[in-house]
Amino acid sequence: MPEIKVTPLGAGQDVGRSCILVSIGGKNIMLDCGMHMGFNDDRRFPDFSYITQNGRLTEFLDCVIISHFHLDHCGALPYMSEMVGYDGPIYMTHPTKAICPILLEDFRKITVDKKGETNFFTSQMIKDCMKKVVPLNLHQTVQVDEELEIKAYYAGHVLGAAMVQIKVGSESVVYTGDYNMTPDRHLGAAWIDKCRPDLLISESTYATTIRDSKRCRERDFLKKVHETVERGGKVLIPVFALGRAQELCILLETFWERMNLKAPIYFSTGMTEKANHYYKLFITWTNQKIRKTFVQRNMFEFKHIKPFDRSYADNPGPMVVFATPGMLHAGQSLQIFKKWAGNEKNMVIMPGYCVQGTIGHKILNGQRKLELEGRSTLEVKLQVEYMSFSAHADAKGIMQLIRMAEPRNMLLVHGEAVKMEFLKGKIEQEFSNIVLTINLKHTFLTYYLEKGTLPDPKKPRTMHGTLIMKENSLRLVSPEQAMKELGLSEHHLRFTCRVQLQDPHSDADTLHRIYMHLKSVLKGYTTQHLPDSMSVMVESIVVKVSSSTEDPNTKVLLLSWSYQDEDLGSFLSTLLKKGLPSVLC
Amino acid sequence: MAAHLKKRVYEEYSKVIQIPPEEAPQKKLRLSKPSKSAALHIDLCKASGSTEALQYLLQFARKSVEADSVEGVIRILLEHYYKETDNSVRLKIVSLLGLLSKTKGFSPDCIVDDVKNTTTTQRLIEMACKHLADTYFGVRNKCLEVLGHLGTVDSPLSRDGEAHPSLSGLRDVQSVISDYFGDQEPRVRTAAIKAMLQLHERGMKINQIIYEQACRLLSDDYEQVRSAAVQMVWVLSQLYPESIVPIPSSNEEVRLVDDSFGKISHMVNDGSWMVRVQAAKTLGSMLQVSHYFLEQTLDKKLMSDLRRKRTAHERAKELYASGEFSSGRKWADDAPKERLDTNAVNLIASGACGAFVHGLEDEMYEVRIAAVEALSLLAQSSPSFAEKCLDFLVDMFNDEIEEVRLQSIHVLREISTNIILREDQLDTVLAVLEDKSRDIREALHELICYTNVSNKECVQLALLELLKNLNKYPTDRNSVWKCLKFLGSRHPTLVLPLVPELLSTHPYFDTPEPDMDDPAYIAVLVLVFNAAQACPTMSSLFSDHTFRHYAYLRDSLSHLVPALRLAGRGVELVGSAAGPGSVESAQVFLQDSLNRTNTIHSLEAPGSQDLLDFTIRDLQRLGELQTELAGAADFCATYLRCQLLLMKALQEKFWNMAVPLCLKQNVMATAAARQILEETYKLEFVYSGLERRQVATVHHVRLQARALQLVLTARTRKGLEPLVSSCDKFLQEVDSFQRQFLTELPHFQESFVGKLLELMPRLSSCKTVELIKILQSTLRQSSMLPLTLPQQLHRATATIIEPTGESDNPLKFTTGLVVALDIDATLEHVQDPQSRVKVQVLYPDGQAHVITPKPGDFRKPGPDRHRLITQVYLSHSAWTDPGHVEVSLLLAYSSSTSSKPSWADSTDSLPPPEGAIEGTIPFSKSVKVLIMPKPARR
């Protein structure tokens, strides 16, 4: 029985520290290795001890796959590979490999240099970790070893984001990472072919949202920024250095150019410069417009957007500032926010998702007084606007992906439990043929792909008959006859299983009761009672009863079935394990 | 057996090659002998064996056959074809038939009919059916193709009884083809759908039963299958829009067109962009869809209307909570609101909702453009949908690709009759006025011309933005003024309260008089005056200088400033106020004038020349007054002028004199002939909308002019030798006239050509001198041909907007190098301008350059209108003073393109159609540009 085991070490039913273990066909794969933004202690990394209690990571894992460069998908990578210890291959796309170390280095700097934490990974570790990375191309099938192969698909979301198809033999799993089904100003839409995987593991950040048209959002955003700037106010847009930031930059840049606006736009941090460089280079990963026009002018060469300096924050007059990080939990964006929060002319626009516990989350929920670290409080007077620019697929996008890939089973991760439950209902309504599981708590639950229903008596059999081709003539004969003609001997493969049963009756009576029970359950099958050999036959399955030596009330059932009736046999064993019904006719 | 036959065929072929060519190269037989077919018949009957028959056929093939005997020959050949048993002979006969069918002047229809009557079709179909079970997909593809082209739905075809004993029943082509919708090979599935579409195209009735199958194919794994299936579903939806189909998993039913609309909407989310484009395009043509479904395409959430509920209670609850999904606009409103209702039945799959929202934000701009076009078509047919899709279209003005922006502006203009813009929408629309691209701005001006706005703030906003635009891009002057003209005349009551502010008048104080040359002030005045036309009270708000400016503008910009009734003022400029019925009366007048002239037969009749003169003058004036009839009036006037010239040239007294005595008249007549020729080309090519009858009339005049030329040359020249070739040419022309206007000939019975054609057999054989004599007499006997008034006639015109020719500053450039001159011109009623319109540059030294603009320089802002924005490169050697070059537009023509070649002309055996005359007609006023080439500095 094929079994795919999925263990989320993080991001089972929340957002942050995505890390999912998949066991498929005897291979173990780790999908993403992220960190949680909301915690500053050990909880920010996935709990690798779940694996390491049985030995080293390298022995357990066949490969690690990173879907994209956001820290909640790759932040724990150096920790895992260098501090916990993993030497196997790490797969990611080219842009991810290029940009990921920049973000990790930045993250390290903030944690170690600013907050003074020790026992954290070092720059050298990041470099060593990156040496283990094997780059992937889109739609390129990579053989990890003889049995395991992986293939990347375009996922939108951020530059270099990919969905991965993992295939072992005939079983396959698709892991989406984060993806986006609506194209934006700089990236295209996610795309996958009809690969019909056994399991689709999809993110579900926006499980209950169907967003308005993208253009509506863009127009609202531009209007809000424009109005504030015309009033002379300052606009703060907290972003993560890469991803949304570039989209919004392109949006504002074109708008400024068109409307001939003079107010300055700044972009904080030097790391953007480096990252922007990669955006200019990886043109093939962007959308149609940029790909078509980059010969004349690369859209990422901004005219109106200048680098930010700390001192500019106190300048009078209107300005627009993009500052990192995006959830206002630390760094420059928080500093600027503190400076500007007192003036009601100013505005902060949160373009994306905020994790619980961050200041971003608090102000979005309407909190007007914030407690800061030094026991001081901050009054928030500026306008707080939320605009969902984050490039995750909404409910409609998720459905669209399901329709494109046509999976047999579906697993929702990376979202909130209630919302997942809601989406589950929606998906079940729309696609009746998909067995759907939403992942329960992020405690380690295993998920079995199991056949819970009675197999169909007219199911396809392993072998119905034999077609003999001899001297241009075709004959259809029964397997037995074919074997006789060809002089082959038949090999039988039988499975046996013991089931203990509490039953006070005598052996013969128990057998009779079992016979009656099976006869009532298995309607389409031939069931025979053979009292002389103390057994019951269902097709090729034999059930024998004998009393246990210690306790006469405990009966031991011996089940034996041939390979051809595997399905029925396993069904019977689970059925008998449940015991016999007390009342039998 | 087969091998043996094949061998025989090869033998026959080898014999064919061995026979040496006996006869001299092809000789054209002039005489038509009826014996031709008879001889062949006798020969073939005589032939004892197949070899002999083949010999005869080969001999026959080497001779050419006259057109009139072809039919007989073919009949004989066909007869023998059926009698003949030998395959090689039959092959030869068929190949001969093929050759014969190409003979000029013979229509091959009769052969085809004959062949069709045989069982060939039936056999082909049977063959195709038999091979449908082939294992190779290519064979199945071709078989399906054959079925699609030949199969008929009415006649059931029997399948090969031996192969399928169980299926001995009769089945029609459609069900046979639809069996292959489920083929394992995607290419065969595609071919099957294509074959079905082919059946439909041939006018066969497609049965509705395949609808379900076609719908299933929409979710095929292969894109070409899905793409074809979209077409198939669309065809069915057009055939059976009103039939009812059930919704799976429920007992509800919907109209087929609605169901298929939902399904095709669904395809806008397809994985392949080719399919998405196809689906988006298809949606645009499904106009019968009900508006519930239509509006759903603009909303991504499934609305309650499209669900059927079991109980009224639940329905009420549904209305209360209209949407269960959040919109993502507000933070934290995305907690799930409503639990799923298992009793609800979706009428359409939720993937189909918001098809246009998806289409409009698709990654590929091809899909976006297709979606915009579809929106336009649907919005034109449904005003309520137009209202709803407005926001989406306005949003498209911010698209990243200019082409898409432009397209959406055009679309908005097309549907603007159905809508009124709100202030915020207008705001977004007007923001685009600052766009850098000229095309976009002009499209937007065009849009504003047709837009209705809701209140006076909107008018003010529009004016302000337009003035800003004018300030930023002064070249948009004309376009902005025109735009304000329409804005004013559309919203007179909204402009009225704004007038004091716009003209900055004050109740007590005199305000300074604004500068009359300021384009912005002119813009404001254009708006006000046009509004005042429909709002007589407005003029009381004008100050004195406004009236003066009105008088000035009415003269200088009469196309922008309408005539106003300004009571009590000295400026009573109300013209001959064109009443509503005046177009009809003008038409009547035109017809009357023509009828009057039709009575004239020669100029000898007293007053006839005057009558023509006056009529021409009247018509020209009419053209100026009635712009709707300008084309027709001009056309008639020009035609009459040709006639007048012709008649003058043929005046009695001059022809009776000896040649040396009337040299002067001779020169005059020659000039007249040339002028008539020129005018006829103008008549033929400058006017669009000519009917066949008029073209024939024009050609007739041209023939007359040619004849006149011929006669004149004959009179003045001594030798006849040079005339021989031109006579031949003339006869050819008459011949081609006859062929071209076969259907019109009855109208020309009494005319010059009619008489010539009567004499044709004589003409072709007689001597040149005689010919000239005949021509002269017929020409002089011929009367004027009455002109029928064409229904829709437009004259191609061009106006060069830029350069204006007013600038005194010369364009300086270094000698020998080039300078680019921007040209901006509007063309009206020009067909196919890309190939026909040229720019001519005339230098002061008489050099003329003709430049062909790039096809991309032509834009089409409206029907029958084109805009040429191009650059021409000038260069010259050094001058001492600045000099003018003249720039004008030419219309190129070539008579070969206008005359449709008959089918025989296309065979390569014939020379290209004779007498393809090419030339150019200037059709715009020329503009002078001052340029100054300076010597290069060393």
C-alpha cells in the first residue's frame, strides 16, 4: 500500500518557519527550512530534534528543497546545515541561490550585531551552507539519486520562487511553497502542467479571501499615496527588502513618471542595491512586459527612487519611504515609524501579511497605544492603511491550481486552522473526487493515505486472462491454461496475519459468528463456511480460529490471503480487529 | 493482381515517354471547328485496344482546343471515361479534363457537377470510414478531414458490413465523427472537432447531442483539443441558444447558451494562454447570454443569484450575507463568515466567475486585449453590463502595455453612448491626459468628445485637465479644441453656470481683455460658444470683447465655432441655417440637375453649354454647403466637366475644316483629351463607394478620350505606321471593357462603346485608316451618357495638419546630410492607405521626391479615417537663401488592382493583364516649408 507521510515541523497551521518532512517511497525530503519572525528564542527555528533523536540529519534526509528566498522559508538553513549538521544536497533555483545569502547575512547582522545574541550562525556558516546548494532550472528534471527525481515549476510570488514536484517511482508529491496565480507588475503567474500528483501540498495564507481585481488595488494604493503626498504628509511603506518592494517600486516609479510628481521616493538599506542588481539580471524570471522591454530600458533601473539615509527621516516636506522589515518588528522601518507616528498627516501603508505579535499586526488591529521595549508608550496618530499586495494565491487561485494539477489528494499548510477548514469545505464542494486533509495542529501528526472503504467486488484484478500471440494468431486464455501451455509453474504469494478476539463461545461457534458477520458485510463476495477444517473462506482468503492457550476466551484468528486479494485482505484484517458485533442474527 | 496492374501502368508511361514530339510547337487555332470533338469521338471509338486509345489521346493533348468547343470535347471524354475499363486510359482522360478545365473562357462547373453525380463522393466517404480504425493517427486525422469536407448529415452512410457485423445499422457522419471525440490520440481528437466544425461551415445541421461530449473535451489534457473544443461549444451555443440543458448533480436546468457561456468563461483560467485568448475572444460573440451570467463575469465571488436554494428560508439568509469571502481590502475581515451550505447548487462553476476580471489582469497582453475587445462587444449589446464594466475598463487605462491602454480607450469610446461617467471615473480617465504617448492622448480626446458627464464639476474638471494638457503638449491644440467643441455642445446646461467664471467676467468691473492668440483662451471660447448654441440665454453673460472674439473666431475657425443667434448685436452671423430636411432637398436638387443635363445630346443645341456650365457651378457650390453630399456632388461635377470638354472637342465646325486651318483647336482638343483622361482616373480612384455601373461609365468616358486622342493623332501625323500599335491597344481596351463590364453592357447599348462593339468583327480585321474613320464617326454620333446618382459616395481627402506652412523660421541643416520633417495628416475615405498614400516633396529646382511612408505610421482613429504621422527625410545641396519645399500627399493607383481579373487570367500561360496603368493623383493641398541647407563648415 503506497504511503506518503507528511510531517510538518513548522507552518502546519500557522505562517512562519515553513518546514515540512515528506517520506515518499522510502525517501525523506525536507521542504523548506524557515524561521519564525514572531519569536526570538528557540521557537523561531523548526525542531530538528524530531529527526536527530534517531541519528544524524544527513543519514535521514535524502535532500532539502528550498522554494524561495523569504526568511520564513530559508531562514533556518545555515542553522540546520552547519549547527545541527547536514551535508546532503540542498536544491534551490538560481535567483534564490543568489539572493538568499544576502538576506541571511542581513538577518544575522540584525540578530547578532544589533541584539547581541550569541550562539547564532556566522557569516562563514552561511557561506559554507551555500556551498552545499545545487541550483535548479525551471522544468528541469533533476535526479537526486536513482529513484528520486525533482522538477521545478514557476510560482510567481517572488523572483525565483518555485513549486517542486517530487517523484519516486509512480508516486509523486507537489509542494507549492508560496505561489501567486495573479501576475503583478514584475512577475508572472504560477503555472503547472496536469501532472496529477498523489498529493498536493499547498499553502493557504489567503484561504478565505478572494481579492478584488489587481488593478483596483493598484489604483487605491496610488491614490492614497498621491493624496498624502499632495497634503504634504509622509508615507511609510514597510516592506521586506525583496519581493513586494520591487513591485511597488515599479508601480510608483511609473506613476511618478507619468504624473510628473516631484516628491522624493527613498528606499532604505544598502542591501537593496545588491538585490536589485539580481533583479536586473534574472530577466527570464519576470513577467512579459519586463522581458519584452528590457532591451530599451530595464524596468529595475529606477529614475525617481533614491537610496535612503537615516537623516532624511527628519527632513520637512512630503516623501515616500520604503523601509525594511515589513512587519514593523525591528530595524529601520520601526525607527521611522516611531518618528512619524505622532503626526496625523502621515500615513503608513502595510502592503502585506503581518505575523501575530509584531507591531504591524497590532496597529492593523486598531491598537492606538503601543508599549515599546523601554516601558515607554507610543501614541499612534498617523493613518494606518492595509492593502493586500502580498503575492499569495487567494482562494480562487488555490482552486485554479488544483484544477491545473488535478491531484488525487490535497494537503493545506501555511495558513490558519479555521480558514483552512473553510477552504476545505469549498474545495470538497467543487472537486468531489479529491480526498482532502487539512493539517491539524503543528504537533507532529502523520497523515496516512489509506483506503477506508470496502473494495469494489468488480474491481480490476491483477490478472484476468492471458493473451497468447503465436504465429500471427491471437488467443485469449485463462492464466492457468496459459501457464500449462508455456510450461510455467505458478508462484503464490500469501500474506498471513493474526488477530486476537475476545469471544466466550466455543471455537466452532465463533467461526459461525464470524461467518455470519462477514456474510452480512461482504455482500458481493462468495463466502463459504467449512466447519470440518474449522475455517471460513472469502474468495481466496482463509480465516481460521483457534483458542489461545492461556485464556480460552481469547480467540486467535489466523488470516491468510493471496497477493491478488490484497485489498480485500487488508480490509478484512482491519474489520476483524474491530471485533464482532454483539448481536448477530 | 494489384502488382500486375501497377506494372502495366508503368509500361504505359514508359511508352508515353518514348514517343517523339511530332508536331511543331503549339499553334493557336483561330477557327472554331465543330469537327474537333467529333473527330476525337471517332478516333476513340475506332481504337481497338487501350494502347491505341492512349495514343489518340496523347495526340489530342498536343493540340489546343478552342474555348467554345471545350464543352463538347469534355462531354466526349467523360463518356469514354465511363465506358473505358483500362485504368491508364482513364487516368489520361482525367488528366486531360484537368488541363481542359483551365482553358480560358470555360467554366469548369459542369465537370465538377458531372463528377459529383457519380459515386465518387460516396466512395470516398466509405473509404474514410473504413480507415478510421487505422492504428496510425495520421490516417485517422486525414479520414476525419475527408469526412468533414464531404460528409453530409442528411444521407446516412452504411458502415462496411464485413468489418463491423454488429454495426450494420445506418449511421450518419456526425455520429461517426463524434465517436472520435474520445480517441486516445489528442491529434485525432482535434481533427475530429475540426471535422465537425467543417461540417458546420458547410451548412450542415449539427445535432445538439454532441454538446455534452464537447464540454467534456474542454478539460482535455492537450491545449489544441481544448482550443478546438472552445470553438465547438461556441458553435453549438449559437445553434441552440434556447434549448435547455440540465446541471449535473441536481435537477435544475439552464439555457444552453448560458451554460456554454459559463463553461467558456471557465476557460479564461486555462493553463495555456492560446486557449485563454481563444476563450476571451469567443465570449465577446455570445450576445444572447442572459444578464445574470454576464454580470457574473465581472465579479470573482459567486453571487447568490446563481445558486438555487431548496427553501425560501435559506434564500433569505443568502441575501443577508451576500458574500462569504473577504475582499482583501480591509485588514482582518477575512475570518470565515458563512458556513458552507450543502444544499446549494452552483449553476456555474465558481471558476467561471470573474472571467473578465481574470482576463483583464492576465499575464499575457494578448489575452488582455482579447478580453477588452470581448467586453466592448458585450457592452454594446447590453447597457446594464456597460455600466458595470466601466470601472474595469477605466482601470485598464493603467495597464503596463500601451497597446492595451489604447485599446481600452477605444473600447470605452465605442460604448460611451450607453454610459455616463461619474466624477471619480472621469478623474481616472483624465489622468491619462498626461500620458507621454500621443496616440493615447488623442484617443482620449476622441473619447471625451463622446462622453457624457454627470455634473458641472465634471465639465470644469475636464476643461482644467485639457488646458493642462494643452500647456504641456502644445501640438495637441487642434485635437483639444475639437474635444471642447463636443464637450460644449453635449452639455450646454452644465456649462451655463460656469460661464462667468470661465470668461472671468465680473458684475461691476470690466476685466482686462484676454489675449486672442492664447490657445487656452480659444479653447475656453470654443467650449462656451458651442454650449451657447443650444442655450440662447448664455449670450447675455458675454462681455463686449467676447462678441468681437466670436466674430473673429467664427471666421478663422469656422469648423469649431458654430453660428449663433446673437440678438441685438451687430454680429448677425446666422448663416443659411441648415434645416433638418435640407439633406433630402439637396439630394433632390442634385438629382434634378443631373436629370436636366441628361437631356443634352450635343452642344449644338442652344444654351446647352450654358446649362452644363451652370450645373457644374451649382454642384460645386452644393458640395461646399452640404458636406454629406460633397462626394456625390463633386463626382457629378467632374463627370459633367469631362463631358463638356469632350463635346467641345467634338464640335461640328472644327471637324469639317482642313487640318492645317485649325491647328489651334487641334492643340486645344489634344489638351482636352489629356485632361479628360486625368479626370477619369480621379473619378475612378479618388472616390470610394462607386457602384459597378458608375465605374463602367467612367471607363466609357476614358475610352472616348482615347478614341479622340487616336483620331487627333491620325489627323495631325502623316504616317500611319505609329498608329498601328496604338490602334491595337485601343481595340484591346475595348475588348477588356467588354469583358469587365459584361453585366453592365445592356446599359451601354446606344453609347459609343455599344456601337463599337456592334462593329467589332469588322474593326478587328479592317485597316487602320478605316478604323480611324469609323472611330471618328461613332465618336461624333455618340451622345452623352446619363449618369446615375451613386448612393454612398465619398471623396478621398487629405489635410496636412503639420507642418502648417506658417512658420518663417527656416529649417536649417548641413548640406548633404538629411533633416527629418514631421508630417501629420488626416486622411478621409481612403481605402488601404498603407499601400496607396505617398508623400511628395517638391524642391524649388523642380526635383520631386516621392516617399512611401511606413505602414506603421498610419493609424486608424475612426471608421473611414486614417491618420498619418510620419517623418520624411529631406536633403539638398547648399543654397544661399532659405527656400520653400512643397510637401503634398499623393494617392497612387494602378488600374490592374481595380479591375478584377477573371478566373482565366490567373493561369500562368497568359501574359499579365495588359495595360496596367499606374500613376498618382495629388489629393491634398500642398504645404510650403522653408528650409535652408547650409554648406558644411570645414
